Amino acid sequence: MNGTNQKNRKRRVAIFVGIAVLLGWLCYAAVFIYRINRGGDAVLTPEVQRLAMQEFQEEWFTIYQHGRRAGYSHIEIRPQEEGYVLIEELFLRLDFLENIQDLVSWVQATLAPDFSLKTFTFRLRAGPISYNLRGGVKDESLILVSRMAGQEQTQRLPLSQPIYLSSAIKSFISQQQMHVGNTYTLALFDPATMSQTMVPLRVEARESVRIGSRNLDAYRIVMEFHGIQLRAWISPYGELLKEEGFLGMTMVRTDREDAIKGISEATAAEWVREASVVPDRPIVGPRHLKSLRLELTGISGDGWDLAGGRQQWDEGQLAIVRESLPEIASVKIPYRTAELAQDLQPSLLIQSDTLMLQEQAASIVGEEKDALRAVALISSWVYNYLEKRPTLSIPNALEVYKRRAGDCNEHSVLFAALARAAGIPTRVAAGLLYAEGRFFYHAWDEVFVGEWVAVDPLMNQVPADPTHIRLILGELDRQVQLVRVLGRLGIKVIDYE
């Protein structure tokens, strides 16, 4: 970016919301796809159910945003001797601040007879960026193996019950009785975030739904995903007719010819500005502020990281005070305590234990032992090393290091990996950043240097200015919770200094 012109300055605004919505959409897009083998409010006979489950099933859907075609979804399920094989493909054309990217995700999985997950392979591609993950259930654990930047890493997640891909949830329900008022709760596993979520579903009503030029009889089914209600309409014959999600996204049943033909007609879905929040009044000189007080509406429930460190949260009001570096008694590095051990550990996406990143961190820091000065060195290096480019991907530090480009997500994971490799406890923060009259979803870092300090390597800010509103601390499995406030959050500026 290097401040060359206003357009490049605009691209400095992070595109974290793209990842947040993507993760939600990947969970959501196929949740209601499989047939519910029902007629009216009555359950089909066991003989008909067994026959239906022995058939090859294939369905196609067109994805729209505000009525404009943006992509398609395709899913197949094939019976085998001990369960099923599932294949799912999702295509979306996306607009990230005038940067158009085609995103394709693909899942192949083997399922148990109850449609719970046995093994899977997941691929995600957006432009030149690709992400691969495979896994399987073994001994009450889910073993995950990721391949990024030519290297493989393994992670084990304990399981307390069977888990389901979103695409298989409806096939599970097809074996149950369905009447208006029925409810189900399943453990959903999302390969894009490597997270597990308990998902309640409810058969809400039976009504007519408009599909094209026809009014069709259907059941309305509601799924609650991280506090957001997603609706689908299913015909009495078990066919998905329509879904409605967040940010104007809709999925409508079609055939293969129409879905494939529609790729050339697709209009890029716009998520960044769609999800951004315009406050009640502008903030002048945001990068130079010392403090900021806001009133937030539309945020509720547990699981937020609004309070702590430089942020104070009290009954809807948030106060953020920029850290004063001269007042911090900086610690020496490497700084290692049992309390902060987790913030020094490598992960599947922050590979701080790889030799390549450890050597790079040592080269940046050199003989410096003061934590604050080391943080400044790493932030400056990441800022200058990475090209500022809007990127839709599942960011991981090693891949970012090799590709040398990205937005806020790429900057934050690479900084975190280098800082941890240097012995500086580091965690990823996600929330909002004020720019150009509105708050955009964004990701940055926090480092422990005697106390926690916010750092934004995308902007080379140490400490980050107080228009960084932290909502979540953690990696993708935590950040997906941001979908809970998409389209709901309101911001009123009380005062600032």
C-alpha cells in the first residue's frame, strides 16, 4: 500500500468480515439441502424410508444476494455398504472492496448409517489461495490434518457425541418424525473453522412459499446458528425449495443446467460494506485518538470479549483507552509463564514452531530482549514485508510468509506466529475498525509486554488506536461468533479525545 493514493488507502481497511461471513455461510449454505422423507405431517413407512435412503440423491441450488445471482451449491449423497458418501461443492463470486474473487469449496465425506461424520476431505480455493484439511473420527476424538504451504500438521479434538457436517443434518432428520413444533439439536462440525457448535432446529410452520411464478406448499424450518435464525422451506415431499440467511443471501432450488449456466451471469456478492456499521456521527482524526466512548446496541448473550485490558464495558457503553507505552514496565523475552502458556503455543494456522518462522523471528528481533521494542520491530517488519491485498482465504502464517500478501487476517496471523516464536505471548483479536465514516470488521493482535497491548501490523500501530473495537479473542473457531452481530450492531459515538 505505502500510502500511494486514496484507493490504496481504502484497501488498507481489513476484510475480516469476508472470513466471518464465509465461515457462517459454509455452515449455513447446505444445512437444509437433503430430503426430508415426509408426506404431509405423517412419517413415511419404514420400507419407503429404507428405499429412499438406498437411492443416489443429487440437488442443485442458485445462490442470490438481494435477488442478484452470486453462485450455486451442488450436493450428492451415495449409499454404500456401511453408510453414505457425501460430496458437496459451493461456488460464490464475491466483491471485496472492488476486488472480485471466485470462491470454491469442496467436501467429500464418509458418513455412518445415522449420517454422523466418519472421515472427510475439505478444500477451499479463492484465486491463488488454497486451503486443505482432512480428518476422521477415532477413539472419541476428531483427528485433523491440515496441509498448508507444503507442510502437514495434526490436531486432536475430543468428542463427547457424534458430530455432523451441515450438509448431513437434514439426512439425519429424514429418519426422524417431523411435525410442526418438533425440535432437534445436533453437534455441527465446520471444516472451515475446525469448530464444533450445538445447533438447534425447529419445524416452525406449514405455509405457502413463492418460488418463481408458483406458490408451493412447504414446511418452514428454523435453524439457530450462533444466535442467528436461518430459515428454509421444505416441500411435503422432502425437497428443499428456498433458504434465507444473513446479509441478503438466499438459496433457491434449481437444476444443473441453470446452476452451471448462471456462473457467467453471476454478480459478485458484496459483504464488506453490507456488514459494516455506520455510527451516528463521524469521528475526526481516528488514528490519533487517545480514548473513545461508544454506545453499542444489538449485542447480547455470552461469549464476547468486550471487557478487559484497555476496554471497559458497562451496560451497553464501551470505553477504550489507548495504552501509554512509557508507563509500561516492559518484560524481557522470551517471557514464559504457566498462565500465558496458551498464548505462546503454535496452532494449525499460527505455526510458530516451524523452523522457517523461528529463524525469521530471530533475524527480526536480533539481540533485542525488551518485549516492547521487539514488538515494534516485528510489527514494522510485517507491515513492510506484506503487500496490502484484499484476500479471501483461511489464513495461516506459513502460507502468508511464502506468498507475501494479504489483508488484516494475513497480517495478524503472521505477526502472531513471529511474536510467539520470539517468546512474546500473543493472541488474535477480532472486531471492528473505524475508517472512511464507518466501522468495518477487522482483525489485529494483542501482545503481553508486562500488560496486554493492542497491535495492528496492517497499519503498523503500536499501540493500535482506540477505534479498534475488540469483540472476540481467539482464532477462527472463536471468530465465527461474529456472525451473531452481522446486520444487528448499532454504534453511537458518545465522545472521544
